Amino acid sequence: MSVASAPSTAPSMGPSHAHPAGPALMLAALGVVFGDIGTSPLYAFKETLNPDHGVPFAAEAVLGLLSLVVWGLIVVVTLKYVVFVLRADHDGEGGILALQALARHAVEGGRRRPWLGGAVVWMGLVGAAMFYGDSLITPAISVLSAVEGLEVQAPAMQRFVIPLTLAILVVLFIVQRRGTGVVGRVFGPVMLLWFGVIAVAGAWQVVQNPQVLAALDPRHAVGFLLTYRAQSLAVLGAVFLAFTGGEALYADMGHFGARPIRLAWLFIALPGLVLNYFGQGALVLRDPAAVDNPFFRLFPSWAVVPMVVLAALATVIASQAVISGAFSLTAQAMRMGYLPRMRIVQTSSDAIGQVYVPAMNWMLMVGVLLLVLGFRSSSALSAAYGIAVSITMVTTTLLAGIVAWRLWHWNRWAAAVAVLLFAVIDLTFVLANSLKIAEGGWLTLAVAGFALLIFTTWFKGRRLGLAVQARHRVPLAPFIESLALDMPHRVRGTAVFLAPDAQVVPHALLHNLEHNQVLHEQVFILAMHTVDTPRVHARERIEAEPMGHGIWAVTVRYGFMERPDVPEFLRVLAYQKGLAVESMTTSYFTSRAAIGRHQLPGMNPLRLALFGWLQRNAGRASDYFQLPDNRLVEMGQRV
């Protein structure tokens, strides 16, 4: 438990980050944002036709299923995310934790409702935990469904599907440490080619069987649900697979802005998806034998292998987007105090959102490989897919509704109607996906539950540990006055002591005086605070107060999308105050606290053991705060 990274809840709204909506940015957004939902045609429509659902194969049933998929894309993705949720711009950023922070600011104003603030925190944490479950399933089901296309060309290739899938996934995770900067430049063109090819393939089938366009009439969707009441929930769980990448539209808003995402969806992704789904429907109506893999049977035999290659590229891109999202979410959660420090590698000098978290990368790789080996087919994996995403969608709807009501000042009834409409749809999909819990959905819920346990244990343990330390803290001002009466020997150079509060004497400073009995010429008591905004404006970042005798009390605030760089902050401070701070004569002092034999008050033994394990395996302060190892002094402390 570092005493130098206590989070602050004081908001500091930074400037909005505007994004131009040029073709290049639309193309980049196409490559990063729509990889997951763009590869859903590989398996989604096939699963809706699964005979295990108990729906007899008939033309009217196929039209009903197509109508459910198309109108789901319109209502769930277009109306909810593209029109409604993308408006929730938190200093240019999106994602479940950014939305949680925005909703917390919304409920803090006006008449206080403590229960509402607590509910907002829990909704954000649940949504974030569910995202980790999705991060395991998406790479496995996407790559596996692409490689399964080899079976269409040559059934004898079935034995190579699992080894080839594992090889692709291993390479994907190994190259994560190089970042997405170089590879990312080809993501957009590949996905543009993907959407173009699947649109043309679908349109060709629609031209041959135009009756399939009748599915545009929503009455077919309603009629299907009324006709097959007993089977409708199971079918809706499969229909939901067509929307599982919708959350990425909001999560990646900070990289591209809302407008490029909206334009790419409305003019490229949505038309391509709709045409392909209609093409698959037209094909199975004309040739019912194609239900075994309607996507790859859209193409002539000579084109199947090239499409497997293109599909593999597209699914790698979809997997990359989810993996990168897990890295970004982990970095945000660390800075907001929900996860212990882990090593973060910045993979781009231009884009602050491009980070690599080694520990998370290897944990994801092991989990994904075990999923492929355990389930062995995309159809089996689809049973584990959906429940986590649908719960995340519910939390997004509720948080966005709070923002619309309290922050955008929508009419209370208008906000309630919008939330009720989307929440009923989301909850219906949650109920539908809950039927698959016993078949594999339990796995993603278990992963999410473990992530939530870690979030809450680490947050509570740090808060209790800091409270214990606060009872023994020494105020800085009286301490400096006592120093002046018997000033210790001063040595040349600058000392930076990291502390939870700039007005309190750091334990590292007390230990240094006790053991070394010296004090540097220039001393900075530095408190680093994460605020509930993505970024902090430069003018509001640093507060410095001279305390006398060369000692400064400094508070630095940074957003949860920013990477804390203490040496850089120190250079800025020295420039602002006209101070002489030489990097080679500056030493950084931190203290690393450890839990004693006795419990922290309010934590049961099991959670205390988990907190102690997390604390022992947390990353070093020098890595997290960018401190140079050759200038670092770390002192132990027992709570």
C-alpha cells in the first residue's frame, strides 16, 4: 500500500478534447471500434438458426430472426449508443468508468442522495468487472469462428482448427508488448475491406432472393416472438451475439470523438452488417443445407480460403481492440484506487491511451487459451458469451440516464422514458443470456465476480490502511517549526518525499531524519492525487506552498486517463517557481507499508489475506510514478 497515491474525489473539469471528423479519422475508428461487432456475422446468425433452440426451420422463422437482428442493431446500437450514450462525453472520454465518474459528479450537485452515489459507484464497478469477462471470450470466439471456415472448404481440415487458433492467439498476445501503433495503421483499411466484401457477398444473395427484404418490417420480429413464446428467450440469447461489440462504440470515444464513430457506423459498418445478415438469410431460404455455416457458404469455393485469411485478420483486430480496452480499463482502475499498482508500458509517444500492462496480458492469454481448449468450437463458446456484455449494457443505460437527468437537465419524465425503454430491452437480453449460465455463462460471471472482489477489497483495504496511518500523522507546519529550533545537518541537493497529504510529514522523512540525521537543502513534500476526470488542465495541475527553510508542500492532480510522471511534474514546478532542481542531485523517497499481524478494522480474515497478497504483489512506486531507480530510496513501514 503506497502512501503516495491516495485518490482524491475533488473534480477538476478539464477542457473538452475536440476531434476532427475527417475521412482518415473515420477510417481509424473503423479499424479500432468496430472490429468486435463487425465480425459478429461469422457466428451470430448461425447460432440463431441452431436447431437446439427448438424452432422449426421455416421461411417465416428465418424472416423473424433477421428482423430481430436488424431492428436490434437499429434500437440497441444506433439509437442507444450512437444517438444517446455517445452524448455522455466526459472531457472527451468514454467507457464505463468515465461514465461512472460523470454520473458521480451529476449526483453530487443539488439535494444530496447518499444512496444514489453509492449505487453509481457499484454500477460502474459491476460494468467494469463484466468487461473483463468479455475480454476473455471475444478473442477466443472470434478467432475460432474465423478458422472454422476451413471446414467449409475441406472437412478434413477440422483437426487443424484448434492448433491454428491457439497459434494465432499466442502470437497475438506476444506482440502486445510492441503496442498497436505500427499495426494500427493497417487496421482501418483491413476493416474497410472486410465490410465491403461482406456487404457485396450479402447483396449478391439478396439480389437472387429479394423476398428476404420483407424482414425490414418489424412485424416479423414481433410475430416470431409471439409464435415461439417458449423458445424466444433462448433465441434472443443468440440474437444478442449480433450486438456484443456495441459497448466499444462508447468505450473508444476518447480516441476518435463521437462524430467519426457515428459517421463510420451509419455509412459503413451498419449497411455492411445489414446486407450480410440479409444475404445469409437469403442463402438459407434458398438452400437450407447452408445453415451449418451460412457466412462462409456465401462465397464460392475458390474464395473460401482467402475469406478465412481475411476473417482471421478481422478477428485479430477485434481481439486487439478488446485486449487494448482491458489494458486501458486496468490503468484507469489503478489510478482511481480500485486495483493495486501494476507495471504499465507506454507504447506510443503520441497517444496516451496506448498502453501495455504485462501482468494483465499474460493473465488474459492463459485464460483465452484455456477457453479454446475447453470449449473447442465457436458454437460451444457462444453459450459463455453474452451474459457479461448484457449486464454491462444495463449499467451503461442506468448511468447514462442519471447523467441525462441530473447533468443534462432533461425533463424527469423524458429521461425516465428513455431509460425505461432501453433498460427493458437490456434486461430482456440479460434474462435470455441467463439461460446459458449453466452451459458456460457461469465462467464469465465467475471472472467478473473475482474482478469485483479485487476492486472492492483493494479500495477498502487502502482506505482503512490510510485511516490507520492518519491517526498517527504529524502535521507539517508544527514539525517545521520544531526543526527550526534544532535544525539537522543540511546536505546539498533536492529530496522529494511522496506522501498522501502535502500538509502531513511523510513517514519516509521521519525515518530519514531518525536514521541518517540529515536534511537536504531543498525538500518537496509531494502528494499525488487522481481526480474523477480524464485529464487535468495544466493550470490546475500543481499547487505549491513554501513552508520555510527550503521546504515546499506540493499537491499534483492528474486525471484517470493520464500517466503520473513525477520527474516531469517536478520540472514543471521548478520552471513555474524559478527553482534550481538538478536531476542528478535529486533523490526520491517513498515508503512501502505492510499489513501487520492484526486485522485492519472492518475487514474479515479472508479479505485481509487477499488484500495482503495484492499488496505484496503490487508494482513498485518507482515504476508507477516514473521515478529513476538510481535516485530512489524506499523505506519500509508496518501498519
